[in-house]
Amino acid sequence: MSESRDESPILRMALGKHEIARLLRDREITDPGVRFDFADVEPIHRAFAPMVREQAFDVSELAIVTALQAIAYDHPIALLPVVVAGRFQRKCLISHASNPIRDARELVGKTVGVRSYTQTTGFWIRSHLAEDYGVAASDITWITQDEPHVPEAVEPSFVHRTLERPLVDALRDGEIDAAILGNDLPSGDEWVPVIDHAADRDHAWALKHGYVPINHLVSVSLTALDEHPEAVARTLGLLERADAKASESQDLPVTLAGLDRLRGPVDEIAAACLAQGMLPRPVTSDEVFAPVSELLAARA
């Protein structure tokens, strides 16, 4: 963090490419009490490990699973109650046309490839498989490429970090039976969705739970929070205003802000992470948001 000539703090910030980031970068929403030095990180998941391990930024977008793991292992970060990116995920689980899987229950005993076991898309797919089909994470062997962003995180015994080539190549050649891909999801007749009626299921899930599956929230380093609480509070205010503006034209908003609106989702996600073997102990929304509670109480 540095001080500008007018003495308003400048926070080092890492955000991805979405409407909330655009509103702040383009200064359509501003506050004279805080400024931002935006880090150039593309894709944004490359900011996650530096934020968790080194607190390389004062404020950074962070995947919900990585954030919960970081808090469980006592890394000095906290979450602000703002979701900057959510997404429906069921369509991201695919098989190959030469060996199609058209019923998710057929995945039991098979192999599924995913970039990292802790990748948020994979977390949501496993949650949906358990909720819709009764298929537990441990019923499948997960073949992965990348280590977790949180260095202490221990992967379950049914996870094997042995994949050394692109997921689509491994799926095409039969090295894995299915694969989970996010922004790089391929199209065409070569690929067969594993979950049928994915869009209808996603929409029904959102109406039942009251939110779109959460991908990324915003984290803050405890150092920045301790040294400049007023600047962090102003940052939270800006993020909330950006969320309100970004949500105006969406029937099912992919952003979300507010402690009361996020307690339930965070508790649900933390419980599912524990069931999937990604947390060493239970984590609750009270613990997740405790470091910023004074900021929120001061505004009440």
C-alpha cells in the first residue's frame, strides 16, 4: 500500500474481467477516500496463490474454495461479503463421443479429469452430482494437474495429480472417462454433456437456493485491514455499489453483496467442502467474516 499526494490511501488490487471490475477500473464508481493500483493478472486465478501465500495484494479476487481453505489453515486474509463472479456449472462436465456417458450415475468407479481438485468448477460439479444423483466425491477417481493454491491443503486419497497434458487430449484418447472444463469448455459434436438438461437443473437450483453458484469473492489482507480500516471500509462500499449497478439488468444476478445474504451460502459451501475432503476442519460464516465484523458494525 502507498499514499497518494492527497494522502488518500492507494490499495494494490487484483480483479478479473467482469462488470464489477470494469466499473472500478473505468472509475464509473469512485470514492475520494481510497484509490486503487490495479495489478495486471490474467487469468485471475494466477493471483490466488500469491494472495494466499504472500498477501501480494491488499485486496484480491479469490475463489471461494481457496478462501475457505486459506482461512482454515490460518493464512492472514479475510473475506469481504461481496461475490464478483458466479456461474452455472453443470454443462462443464463432458465425456467423449467415442465413449459417451449420458447418465451421471455411470461415473461411479470411473475417472474424471479436472485442472485442480480444489478448482471451484470441480467443487460445484461434485456438489451437484451428490445432490442430484447421490454420487459422492469418493465414488470417483479424480485425475488432476495443478496443486492447491493453499500449500498446506492435503488432497484425499481418491485424487491423483498425474495428468501432464491437456484435459481434452486425455479425454479424446481415453486416458480419462470424463472431464471438467471451465472457460476453456470445448464445443462441437465430439463432446457429450454428462448431465442432462443442465440449464433447466441450474435454473431450478438457483431458485431453490436463492443464488447462482458462487465462484469468486473479494479478499483483503489482514495487514491492510489492520493498518487502513477506513480505506478497506470504503473499498467495501464501492464493491457494494458496483454490485448493485451490475445486478440491475439481470434476472438471476451472478454477483451478490451483503453479510446477511451471504451467511447461508457460505455455510452451505463450507459444509460441502468439508464433505469433499477439502477442509481440515469445519468452517462457518461467522469465522469467515469475523475480521471485517467491526467495519460492518460501524456502518450499522
